Amino acid sequence: MTDHSLDENVDDLMPDLDGDAGDYPQDDYDEPDYDGGQEDLAARRSLRRVAGMRTELEDVTEVEYRQLRLERVVLVSVWTSGTQEDADNAMAELKLLAETAGSEVLAGLVQRRSHVDPATYIGRGKVEEVADMVRATGADTVICDGELEPAQLRNLEDRVKVKVVDRTALILDIFAQHAKSAEGKAQVELAQLQYLKQRLRGWGGNLSRQAGGRAAGGAGIGGRGPGETKIETDRRRIHTRIAQLRRKLREMDATREGKRAERRRNQVPSVAIVGYTNAGKSSLLNRLTGAGVLVEDALFATLDPTTRRSETADGRVYTLTDTVGFVRHLPHDLVEAFRSTLEESSQADLLVHVVDASDPDPEGQIGAVRTVLAEIGAAQVPELLVLNKADAADETTILALRANHPDAVVVSARTGAGLDELRAIIEQRLPQPEVRITALVPYERGDLVDRIHKTAVIDSLEHTADGTLVSARVMPALADELAAFARD
């Protein structure tokens, strides 16, 4: 049983943020729209262009607009291990990331090597081939599928003569585009600055340093540098801004921790929906709770966690939280910056791990998500594997996944198939009240009766002249409060 209306008290305990994990767009179905309103606050307040107000004879077409606005990129990857299929899947994912960031992919180049080149990422001879490809296609950016060292980045840019971006910078850019809340924006900015401070560059006089007393090379008086250089000033400003952001996030984290502590005090079990980006986590939350959070067929459309209240069939209250999606080789700086948000998963009572069963490599997704969960300290939290998008997945793939993961639940957030079984299993996996107690609760202690309804398994309940006689299994903390009214 799901309560679509939020309880006033429980509503105060959980953030009401917009977010998503992505699923594919719905076609015309007769069933209700579970995703609700899809416009966030910024979109509702933004200026809107009025059609037909342009006085030119011919408006710019969408195709021409995209050609003017989109970056033209060439993708480059080094294949060091795994099969050809693994390399193709990695390149396909990089293409999706590039398109999500707002670029037009012109070509993709993969080199087979035992290890990446320490100077130029790809082999020195292959750099010229990339440069030729850039000139032939008119590309203005090269995206590398890996985290480049500052020297590799500089050497590649010097050789190919266009901007070079690595996988980490690409993911950070997508996060920056999708961050909506103040906390999300601060977390993204912190990760970007931590990434940038190691990659500051300067040319000519900007690289000169302060020189004291007897300067090297006999420069002495008159040969000193221009004082604090631009690159040093930028680095100092970055460190100052990082300190400010960390203080700001600590304050926000204290507020989030206060809400979590209140839920723990009220013994409200929590379920976190985790999984690979665009696996359908937000669509599943909408189906289970009617949350109406943003659903979009895009990578990393959800950055801000959304928590909603739900109920079991016997009336116990629990929370469902939609979290940020994971990806292979998620940047370490990003994990650190989003640690307070990701702690929603590590402190949950149950993880609902959503997998896109229609993806070419679902096992790779499962492994990538579990790697990140281990990194944030959530590896020990009980996990329920959910194979989503069953309506679009190949039946052979689902059978293979079920063979490897016999406890997995097969569902489709789009059609609703398998959701009743999923609800029942979630209810079974929630923490169960352990202490059996019979108590006569006075009518002036209605707060205790309310908590019994929300958190306990009730065997019998009777309203008598002296109060409410209830027999139930409750949590230990609630049993202590009911001890004064216990009956044999």
C-alpha cells in the first residue's frame, strides 16, 4: 500500500528536492502519467520565447541552430584490457557523455596498447593521426576516455592545436549543467576546483616567480619577477574558494544529518534507490510513490536526492530516496565532493540497486556501482537487485542475469510490470520490529499510538475505558517508552 499524500510530520524530516535517474520517454499509453510535472523551479521562472514575434523573413532552423551551437568533437580512447566488445561499449558510453554535454561527435579513435603513453596518452605517432583527423573534420575539441595528467593534457593540446578534454572534465561539465539546488551547485564547483588547481597553465612572463636577495643566475636587483604571478594568484584564489565551499557544505551537511537523525529517532526505516546513470531510478521512485520527480532520457539528470514517504501493506512508514547515478571510473574528486549526498546510501537500511537490463553490458554496470558503493562505505548495506526496463531488454539477457543473480527482481517502470512483487520484497527486507509487548496506552499519549501504527506490527488493538489496549511487535526504543504502560 502506498500513501501518495505526505504526512506533515514526516515531510519535515526529508528534503523535497528535484531529481532524476532517467528512463526513456513514454509513448502514448492509456495508463496515468506517473512522472507528474516535469519543469523544475528555474524553468518555471525563466523567460520564455514567444513564437512568431521574429520579423526576419526566415527563422533559423533547428538543424542550423545545432550546427552553430554544438561543439564538434573527436573521441580518443586507449584499449588496455578486456575484449573488443568492452572497448566498443566504453566508446559508446563516451559518445553518450559527449552528447549529453552538448557536442556533436564527428569520429571515434581507439588504440590498442598495453598501457597509456605517459607523455601523450596515446602513442606519439598516433597523435599526428588525431591531428590530421581534427583538421579533416573541422573539430574544435578532442575528448579522451581517461583522466589525463597535466603534462599529457599540455602535450596533446600543443600537438593537435585544439582544446583537449579528459573524461573527468567531461563528467564535471555535465554535473555543472544539471545541478539545480544550492548544495548540488556547491558540490560540483568544489569538484571542478579540485580538478582545476592541478592543471593551471601559464605562458611567457606569467610563469616568472618572485625572486629574493641574490636571485638565481645573478639577476639580483632589477631582475626579479613581477611579484605574484597570475598563475600563483589563480591558485591562491582557488584554495580560498575551496575553503569557502567546504565550510558551506559542512553547514548544509549538518542540516541533512539533523533530518537523518530525526528519522532515526522516530525509527523510520530508509530505502535508497541506487544504480547506474539512466537506469530508471527516478521512474521507479515515481511508480512506487507518485513522487513526480523529473524523468529524462539523459545521463546524470539526477544530482539532488529526493526522499518520499511510503507505507507497507500493514501500515508501517518508510522512506524511499532517489540518489545520483553512478558511472564507470567516476572521478574521485566528484565522489569526495558529493560524499554528504552519497551518505544517504551508506546510512540506508536497504539498497534497491536498479540495473538497466536493456544495456549492452549490464554486468559491467553492476560492477561499477558496487565499486562506488564500496568507496563510500555502503558495501555492507543489504542490497536488492532490480532488473529494470524488462519491456525493452532481450529475453536471453534477462535469463542470463537471473542465472547470475537468482534473487533479482525483474520489473519495468514504464509498464508497471513486476512492481507489486518489488513492493512486497521491499517490505519483507525492511527492519522488522523484534520486541513483543502488550500495553494499555492512556488516551493522552496518542503520540505513542501513532508511532505504533507507523513503525510496529500490530497483532490486536482495542479501545477501552482506560485507554488503548494494544498488542504488537515494536522496535526496542519504542518498547522502552511503552514499558510504563505494559500489561502481562
